[in-house]
Amino acid sequence: MTTEYAVELEDICKTFPGGVQANKNITLRVRRGEVIGLLGENGAGKSTLMNILYGLLKPDSGRIVINGEEVSLNSPQDAIVRGVGMVHQHFKLIPVLTVVENVVLGLEPILKKMDVRSIPGGRTIGSVLPVDFKTASKKIEEIGEENGLPVDPSSKIHDLSVGLQQRVEIIKMLYRQANILILDEPTSVLTPHEVDELFVTLKEFVKAGKTIILITHKLRESMALCDRICVLRDGELVGIVERKDTSPSKLAQMMVGRPVVFTTQKEPRSPGEVVLSVSNLSVLDNRKLEKVKGINFEVHAGEIFGLAGVQGNGQTELIEALAGLRKPTNGRILVGSVDITGKRARFVREAGVSHIPEDRQRMGIILPFSVEENIALGSHYRPPFAAGLFSAILQLDVIRSATEDLVEDYSIKLSKVNALASTLSGGNQQKVVVARELATKPNLVIAAQPTRGLDVGATEYIHEVLIGLRDRGVAVLLISAELDEIQNLADRIGVIYDGQMVAIKAPGEATPTELGLLMAGHTHESSDEEVALS
Amino acid sequence: MNQRRFFFIIALVAAIIIGVIGIISMPVQQQQIAGWLVSITMQMATPLVLAGIGGMYSERGGVVNIGLEGIMLMGAFTGAAVTYYFDNPWLGILGSVAAGGLLAAVHGVICVKYKGNHIVSGTGVILFGTGFTTLMLEVVWHQKGRGELITNTIPDIIIPQIQSHPFFGPAFSVISPVVVFMFVLTAISWYILYRTPFGLRLRASGEDPSTLDSAGVSVEWIRVVGVIISGCLAGLGGAYLSIGFGSAFAKEMTAGRGFIALAAMIFGNWTPTGILGAGLFFGFLDGLNYFIQIYFPALLPFSNYIAMLPFLLVVVALGLIRKSVPPKAIAKPYEKEKRA
């Protein structure tokens, strides 16, 4: 029997152990063959809802109907056999295994003449019979050819780029013959070019009659691809709208619950003296390859210097060298008049440098520590946080009151100040990092991807904070992969390519296309033809 | 990658052939000594390799099993006791495998189902294995320290055709089936780990359980099975000590072999062939110790230091020679409902 709907979710409720209510009575019906966007800020319950549909989580209450059949999903297996496939935000791929091993995992084909899995007890015996990797590889190649997703089945996942890894995830769904495809934030890790390719692929899938559910917090994407858009906020369904009846600003308002300003207002800059001066700096990466190749630039007090570039062109190594986490092989870094070249992180911090790291969960915050403890880190060894002989005793009451002040100032949402950092949403974790880094009253702030993975509200907030810093005369070095962000905030834009600063421009001076070309390694002499192509 | 492995195998085979040719061109007495050394190496390696590969099944699935020592003791005791009562070493082996599997199953359920700390539970297994076998030793044989001699131990395979050869005679003509099984097990384990659905799932479970879960496979089930296999093999390794190589159960007779097996597993980088190699190496150091004591009686006063040598070399080997890459999700309980 065929119904109009591929998936019907009715009155889904889910409360996590610990009391977070992630889904509150959500009803969502997905039509067959449509692309529906699931839009909402981080922590709005989008992924939770889809994990329920995929059988990874069990709802506390509610009905799930797939293709007209009411189902109770005990494991993803139950969803997979009904044609549901999911690409998770953090890929479910095992880096040390090959593509074919990852794809067949859980559904391994046995050599045909030995397949005994149909007879009783055969599944147990089958699990120690040889897997037919050859046929599986052939099938993966076929799927790749049919859908324009070529990939080498025998290469290992950790040798593939993120874009290719996502391709493997999609092939994995197709291998399982999924016709209801869930994609969780599929573009957050992709380059703009890869995003375009993905969208082309998804449009092909829709033509082939598949149903797509796209989880995203990016307005542009939902407007570009979806037929209908379903907006969630704080675990509740705000509304489902047709694309043609809505606009990005309307959607943003639904998501955040209030009007959102897209372009940040800022005063004209009034730059002061040079705060950061980098000359001829060279840095090696972990594999001893030169990633930063003799870079020169200056950041003045009261300006935001935006560093634009495609990931992997030396930004990470540059930031680490500036923050005292990696020793440069050559060159000089001056902060004010202090030489911090090759000095340790503590020396650099004491010279007035704050660092908002690009990977906050790995370098910015200690997840199993409480918010107070995270706030104290970095200043924990000196008054007022430490006192007594050799400053050996932590002043817990001081730390607590300082944390309470910062929580208030930065409106960090948490249950109590000694809550674990891991219980906070991504946006609030980032606010904790920002609050701590700015509490030391720095002269220079290195903000690396400060809004990566953050929702509209938090992004807006962080942008305001950075501009506020600039207006107070702090030098800000902003490194971001999002060109929009750089153009919006920066007073000067430097473009890094292959470890070198290929251009420094004022925001009005270059169009996004020109900057994009510079980021891709095309210098000024690039022909008109190439410009026309983009 | 495959090419490198191919050349490695070629080089290994060549080294063995050259070594054997070298040995059989030596004087008869030295050939005999070399043969004896090969034999003792294999014998000493067997419990290490069996328990080490066992540990691999557990750890590849993501469960640390430091309880190997206790499980080996359990296997050694059960093997001896069953053989003592039924006068049949094969039943003894069956018993030791079952007892090892059972004790490991407890560890597995604690770690996987109840998300207990692997190290604490493993320590519990060691303490239980030590205490229980010491107590039961007195219950079964009414003796302290050492049980009665078992006459009907696992029969050796005898190959009369090569018995008279000065090198192959002492090396291979009298060989325990358990020693042979060590080599067979290595091959089987390689096949299971890299060629079967179970092996793929086991490796996935140790690397990233959430991926396995989202592929629709029960992580808990795979992990528990891995731990039980580890117990069965460690139990067999223990039985070899009491009714194969030796012929009685003695209090704490494993003497740290469970830990050396863990070292062999790490040194062998959690791969069957690696563990075989590491086990043989450690077995060789053990054998060398006997060799020095027998052939250089002048060194007898220093025998304690000589006995220390293998352990020192183990430390050096583990610390300096290579960097091991453990399974990524090892010792991390998998919680389904955790909020990402």
C-alpha cells in the first residue's frame, strides 16, 4: 500500500537522562519524494528527532510510521530494512578501515556458494565465513558510477579528504538501498565547491524518487534545496513552511524567536600602533613539512585583521606559532615590543595575547571539567585565583564569583556554575572560552574559527563581542573559513595560500569572487576566463 | 602496503631457510643445542601466544582484559583438576576452556553491560583467579602449594622419521598438539579478524562503537563474545602449563605469564602474526635463561639476574623499539543514549 507520506512522526517526546527535554510533542510528516529541511539552532532537537527515526534513540512517547507501516524501532537495523539511511554530522566511518569495509559493515556479503545465512542458525555460522569483498567492491564502484560518486573501494578512510569521506557515507546509504535519506549538517565540513557538488547529487536523488531530510542550521542551504522547511526551537516545532512562502529573514526569526540582523553594524575603524608584527615566519607541521613559508603581516590596535584561506594552507600552524604552541623555524613575532618567538604559551599569554582556538573541544575547553574550572584555567596559577605560599592554593570562592560575573556578562546558559562543560551546548561552550580569554584584558586576541558550528544567535553575539573589542582598541586577528564572516567583520583582509600571504586588501577593495580566486591560489594575473567560470 | 607485506614475508621465509641451513651445517652437538633451544622457545611461547591472541580478541573489541593472569590460573587449575578426576587430558582441556570462558564472561558482562571500569574488574578477575585456585588446590588434593602429579597429561605428537636428526630431532620430533595449535590459531585468528563479518565487526567495535551501532549491529553482543573468546584461549594457555608442559597444578604457577602475554599483545600491535612473533621472542628469552643455566654452570650464582633478563628486554622492547597503536575506543564503555 502506498501512502502520500514516506515518514510520519507523531507526538514524539524525548527526554535525555539528566533532564534535557530534546523533543516536545513533535509531529512531522514527510511526503514521498520531497526534500524537507529541518532547521533550527544547535540544541534545538533536530539530530535527536532524526536519531529517533533512525532507531539510534528510543522516543519516550509517540508514533513512528514509515511508508504507511507503524513501526517500533529497536535498533538502526529496523530502520535500515525499511529503507531509512542516515549520514551523521560526525561521520560514522572508521578511519583505519578501508572504504569497502566501512560500507559493508553490518551487512557483509558472504561468498555466494557458502552463504548459509538463510538456514536456521546460519547467521551465527555466517559471521565467521569469508566476506566477499570483491563483489562488494564491484558494487561500490557501480553505485559510484551510476551516481557520479567515484571512490576507490580499497583506500583507507583516513587517506581520504572530508568531501570524499562524505561520499563514502552516501554510498553506504545507497548500498543499503535506502530511499529515505537523512543528512545531518552535511555541508558543515565541506568547501564551497564540494557543497555545490553535493547539492547536484542530492537533486539527482530527488529526481530518482528518493525522499531527503536535510538537517541544517544554515538558512541559505534550506532555501536553496528544500521544498518545505520545518523549524525547531528548544525541542518544539515552531512551524512548517513552504519555501516559496518564506524568506531567509522570516526563517531566522522563527529559528531564533526574534528578528536577526545579518550584517553587523560597526563604526569606522581608528587604528592605533602596531600590536602584532610577524616577519618572515616559517613553521613546520607535525610531519615536518613547511606549512608557513616566510609570512609577513601586522595587526594594529583597534582593527580586526581577517585572515581568509582554504583550510590546510598553514592557518593552523600559524595560529599555533603565534599562541606559543609550536616553535617556528624562522622569523620573528613581536607583540608590542615583546619578542614572543618560540616562547612558551604562558609567556605569550602574559604578554597580553588571548587565543580562542579553532577546535574548542580539543584545545579550548576541558569537557569533563566544570565551567568554573574551565574559567580558571590559564589564570589558575596567579592571584586572584591562586593565593598563599607559592600561590599554591586555589581561591575557589574568587573563582566562583568571577565565573558568576562572566556567566552574567556573556549570558551563558547553564544550570549551575559547577555544571560540567560537556553538558553545555556548543554555543555556550564557545561563550565560556571567549569569556575566559577576554577576562584577562588582552592587547591581542587571536580568534580562530570563532563561530564554527554555532547557530545564528551565538554567531551574532560573538561578532558583537569582537567588534566591541576592536572599538576598545584591542587588536583582533580573525581566522575564518567563512568568507562572509571575514568580509563582514574585518577592517583589512589577508589571504593566505600555501603558507604565504598572497594579498592584503580592504573589504571594499575586493569582491568575494576575487577573494575566492586568491584563496584558490590564482594571483592577480589570472585570466578573465577563470573569473568568468566562477 | 600489500607489496611491503609481500616482501616482508619473502624476507622472513628466506631468513628462516638461511638460519636452518646455517644450523644444520654446524657440528652435531651444536645442532642438538639449537634444536633444543627451538623446542623450548616454542614451548615457552605457547601459553603467551594463546593468552596474547585471546587478549587481542577482547581488546580489538574495546574491552581491556588485564585479567588474563587470573584466567590462565583458572584454566591451569581446572585443566589439572578435571584430568585428575576423569583421567582424560582432553576433558581437562575442555574444562579449562570452559572455565576460562566463564570467568571472562563475568568480566565481559561487568565491563560491557554494567559499564564497570575495565581495570578494576580485571584486577578482580586476577584476585579471584589467584585466591580461588589456591583454595581449591587444597580442597582437591589436600596439599598446600602443589597438587598431585598428573600422569595422564596431553600426549605429545611424535614424529619418528626425524627423531634421529641432530637438529630436527630435538626441535620437532616430540611436539605437543597445543604447540601446533598455537600456529594454527594464529592463522585462524588472522582469517577471522580480517576476512569474516565477525572480525570486521569486532574491529569496528574497538575503534568506534557508535559507527557499529548505527550500522545496526549490537555492540554489546560483539564485545562480550570477544571477551569470552579471550577467556577460552587464556584458559587453554593455562592448561598447557599444568597438563601439557608441566604435569601438576601449583599455586600461582602462571608466574606473571598473563602479563607477559599482555606485553606480547601490545608488542605485537594487536595483530595475530605480531603476537605470534612477540610471543616467540619472549619465549626465546625464557628458553635462553634455561640454556644459560644448563650450559654455563659457572653463571649459576647469577641465575636470578639471568632470569631477570627477559623482563628487562621486554621493558626495552616495549619502550624503545616500536610505537603501538591500540584500538581507539579501548576501555571506553559505549553509552547509547549519551547526548553528542
